[in-house]
Amino acid sequence: MDKHILSLQLAHILGESYSREWVYEQIEIPKKDQLGDLAFPCFSLAKDFRKSPQSIAEELASRLDHPQVKRVEPLGGYVNVFLDQTFFAEHTLKQVLSESEDYGSHHFGDGKTIVLDMSSPNIAKPFSMGHLRSTIIGQAVSNLAEKCGYETVKINYIGDYGTQFGKLVAAYYLWSDPEAIKKDPLTELTKIYVRFHEASQSDPSLIDQGRAYFKKLENQDEEVTTLWRWFKDVSLVEFNRIYELLGTSFDLTRGEAFYNDKMDAVVDLLDQKGLLEHSQGAQVVRLDDEDLPPCLIRKSDGTTTYATRDLAAAIDRFESYEFEESLYVVGHEQTLHFQQVKHVLEKLKLSWASDMHHVPFGMILKDGKKMSTRQGKTVLLEQVLQEAMNRALENIEEKNPNLADREKVARQVGVGAIIFHDLKQDRAKDIEFSLEDMLSFEGHTGPYVQYSYVRARSLLEKGSFDPEKASATLKDEQAWGVVKRIGSFPQVVEDAFRSYDPSKVAKYVLDLSKAFNHYYAHTKIIGSEQANERLTLIYVISLILKEGLELLGIEVPEEM
Ligand code: ARG
């Protein structure tokens, strides 16, 4: 019995005016055990039925009947459902044992493709915390989509185009040279870019210089193009180091510049459909009916925009992959941009435009403010990752100096801490940057979950557990907290995918770890009467913790 089955049953009893989906949405998992395992609130039905919520609850309770339900209690307007624990435990453990790492998988995505636009850093700038969030969240959403049956296409849409590259070229000729760039590319390129920005405040002629170089780039001037390509290559080398640490890869790395020669086609299409309007020398698509500002397509100097390129890229993605959904994992500060792009495509009557979804996430703030490259205020991500790995190594040297593969485990733990710290937050919330929090390995952290897994594994080893001889007939009231959570894993996976919110999985593995550690502290396992059944339970927990962490893109050490 889970939310699905209960919602089917209740919808059946309630009759046609209530859909199963609606009932499903209403069902809660009570925080207190004495309120049952599942609960259905009857308050919103009171008006329709002209009865008190409690009397509706009583009637529903009297009609609910299912072999997995031990007892139903109407209380305070809720139908509280208590599951038959022995039945549920056996049923659930058997299912995990037979499905192994496939437990929690779904098939509703079979045969469908999801495209994810993720990471997408800007060349010649340091990889920012925002791009880190996009990479980590994108990777986890992609893993969740695959767990639900979808094929995924992860695209790194590098920011390699725009007027800023004209400025960068101008800055390079003014203040830099090849040696300086080779030594530390992103630092040097950022430094001269910031300098250019500052200098242009008092010397506006610099802006014209920048514009002129950008024009050259647009016209594929050889020297400027070579320079730009070089900036791009050195940037990608730096980014790839970070991807390797994070364990992320892409199916396609294709930047904005790729769409440069496809701009005219987009502009023509908009023109043909009568959507293009002239406004102060520029060309725009009006979105008044959507209450949005116009989408700028071509500026008065003839150059195209970030939005024009996204239009071309969106069309290209549909033509290449015929996606079921096309996701953009990008910070919430770009919400307006994605609304505009989507509405322009809808005005072109492209039916798939409604399958494009911006998956926004909160910013990482420093003292309540956005961190910006232009003012040189970003925190260098690679240093943060390095520091996390160093701390993990120190911990190992202190607590487990004989550990094999120390460097590898330090990477898994350090990087795991950073990824988990990000993913446990509600996706949409802004986060105040705290190195201390990111580097903490105790409490609500990735390493705590990794450690719980390692503990489970060592218990299995100590008890010489053999999966071939596993037994699902557990009769152990103490285990209920754990068993119940094991049973909800498939639901958590589905909910996390449907809301594109990996924090649901992060919170789940924390919760399961806590329940496991509590059980372990209070129950004799090895040498008890039910040793094999209890070890089977531990084995199942270990499978799910591992699978849960891997869904988040976190590696799991066997020892730490
Ligand atoms: N490079 C952009 C930035 O750093 C993000 C690109 C997001 N993806 C997109 N299709 N616009 O702000």
C-alpha cells in the first residue's frame, strides 16, 4: 500500500467527481507515528458533501478495505491509515531484493527524450557558484529522468558569444599578452575584463573599441576569431577539470556561437509570420498580450541577442531530438528571458514550445548580495573543491590512516559534501555562501549519508551476510521506521523528478540514514534470533542509500 494504491481506493469510494490525481495530491504522510502511515484530510470535501470533515472521515474509514491495511482511524477530520507492518515489510523487502538497484525505477518515460541545458558557463570567466548549481542540479535531474525511463541529452550551452567578447579582445590588445594568459587563463582574462569595465566608466571611447572588435568577430575576421577561439579553448580546459572532479559529462558541448550563422533564418521566420516590429532602430517581438516587455531580436547596430540565439538553439534541439521536454537549468534571475523565449516560440505556433521548462534555482549570495564577476567578487570554485578534498584527507589521516585508496576516498567525500550541500536545499531558495557549511561533514551532510552506507556495509561483512540467502520475512516492530521509508523510495524518485527537485532525494537519504542509525543503536543484529532477516534489512538499506546518493551524482566509498 502506498499513496498510489490508497488514492485509487479512495477515488473509487468518492466517485467520479474526484480524480485519482486530486486524491493523490491530498494524501499526507503523518509526522507522528500514532497518526498512522498515510492520512487523507477531509476538510475540502465538507462543502460538497454538506457534512463535517470528521463524519466524512468516518464514512470513508468504514468503507476502506485492503489486505495491506491493518486499521483505519477517523480522527480530527483525517482518515488515518495504519498499514499491516508484517505484510508490508515482507512485500517491500521482497520487491527490493528482486529488483536490486532497479528498485525505485519507473517506466513512464520509456521511449521519450528529455533535453537538459545545464552548466553553460561563460568562457573567459571563472566557473561561478551559479554554474556549479546548474551543473549539479542538472546532473541529478538527468539521473532522475533516466531512473524514470527517459533518455536524456545533456547539453553544455557555453556562453561563448556576445558583445563582451569584443570588450575582451580590446582589453587583451591593451593590457595582456600570450604568456600571461597561458600562465593562468581565467584569472588573467577576468582581470583584464574587470579592468576594461572600470576604465570604460571614465573613458567611453573604450566601449566603441569593444563594439568594433565584436563587429569584426561577427564578420569572422581571422585574427579576432583566432583570438576568440583560443580564449575558448583555454577556458574549456579549466572547466573540464571541474567536470572531472564532479563526475559530470555532457552529450553535447555546443556554445552560443554555433548559432551565429543561423540568426538570419530565425529573424526571417519571425518576419514572415508578421511578428517582427521596428522599435527605435531595433527589431523586437512584442509580448504585450503576455504582459511581458518586448523580446529584443536584433539591436539597432544590427547584432543579434542572447534571446535570438536561444530561439535558434531551441528550434535546433526540437529538430534534432524531438524531445518530450526541454529543460533549462538556469538561475531564477533569468526567468524573464526564458518566459520571453518560450512565448515567442508559441507565437510561431510551434506546439512543442509548451514542453520547454525553465528549471530555476536560487542564487548564492555573499552578505545578502549577488556575487558578480565584473566586480571581481566571485569565489573560485576550484579552491572550494580542493579545500573540501583536503579536509576529507585530513579526516582520513586522523581516523583511518591505513585506508586503501585514500586519495580517491577523499575526493568522493569532499566532492560529495559540496554536491550534497547544494542539493539538500530547496531548489528555488537563495543560499548564503558559507564555506564552513559546505565543508562540514557532520549532521545533515553527504558524508553522513556516505558514512551510514559504509557502516551498513561493514555490518554486513561482520555478519557474513550472503545476499543469496536473504530472507524477507522480518517480524520486528522496531524496524518499522526503516521499513516504511524503504517503501516510499519509488514515490520519492517520482516526486523529485516531476518537480525537478533533487532536494527531495537528498532529504530522503538523510532521513533513511537517521532511521537506520536509530535502529542500529537500539537493536541487536548479529547474534540475534532474527540475524539473517535483520541483516537482509541492512542490506536493503545499503542498496537504497547507494542508489539514492548516485541519483544525486555522489559517489559512494566502500570504506572511509
Ligand atoms: N551562459 C549563461 C550564463 O551564464 C547561461 C546559459 C543558460 N542557457 C541558455 N540556453 N540560455 O548566464
